[in-house]
Amino acid sequence: MDHPLVFPIILQLVGIVIVMVEIIVPSGGLLALLAAAAFGYSLYSVFTSASMAMGLGFVLADVIMIPIIVIIGFKALAKSPVTLRKILSSEQGVSVQQKSLRRYLGMEGVAITDLRPSGIAIIAKERLDVVTEGKYLAKDAPLIVVSVTGNQIIVREKKIKGEGL
């Protein structure tokens, strides 16, 4: 004789497997919808074929079990070969900053476009994309490179002696 809880338990296990697959395989929520259907039909089946108390027990088990399975699934995914676990560092030679840009530090140049705050300047006879520290600089303004951050050359207006106090 079939026990009224065999089918709902099988549906619960199928739902758990589908949740685990959903974590690994991006399905746009289709698998999550399928898992919800399996859990929902399992609960419907328990409430109609077993008892209200048994149904509430299944609901309580789902409320506890599903978040735990999702957390375990994400932790397993983080350790799986599917994910990128390599940490890129400058010690390994990985750099987003072009080393050649550092040579412009302290050099003087001239803005060949308005810098609002970014634009183009001539520094060391080279046409370069530059950015100010947030201030507007007019075309032909003398400037000096104050820092290099990432791939940005940051400039400031060069004050000419005797100008301003």
C-alpha cells in the first residue's frame, strides 16, 4: 500500500535538486519557477492526502531547508572550478596603470582643448587625454601633471610667476 507521504517527499527532493541546478545553471528563473511548482504541489499533496499538521510540518521544513540549501549551493559554487577564483595582483605583473604614464608626473604642458574637466593637452610633445581635479581650464592654459591614477593623467593649471597673490 502506498504511503500518502512518499510522493510529496519525492517532490521535495526534486525541488531541492532543481534549486541546486538553478544556482549553477543560469535559466532566467525558469528552474526556480519549476522548483517552486514542485514544492507547491508537494505541499498541496500533503495537505490534501495526509493531514493539516503534516502539511504545516512540511511548510516549516521548507522555510528552514530552502534558505540553507541556497546558502550551501552558493558556497559550493564559490569553490567550484566554474567560478574565477584567481586573484589578480600587481605582484603577479597585473596592472591597470600603464607604466609609461608615470613618466609625465611633474611635467608641464599646454591644454589644446578646453578641459571641462577632461580634454586634450600637449605634454612632452605628445597629445594626451588629461583630466583636471574638477576645475575648468581654458584652451592654451599652461598646466602641470600633478598625479597619475590608473590610466588618468591629472593636471592642474600652472601659475605663472607674478600672476595672482
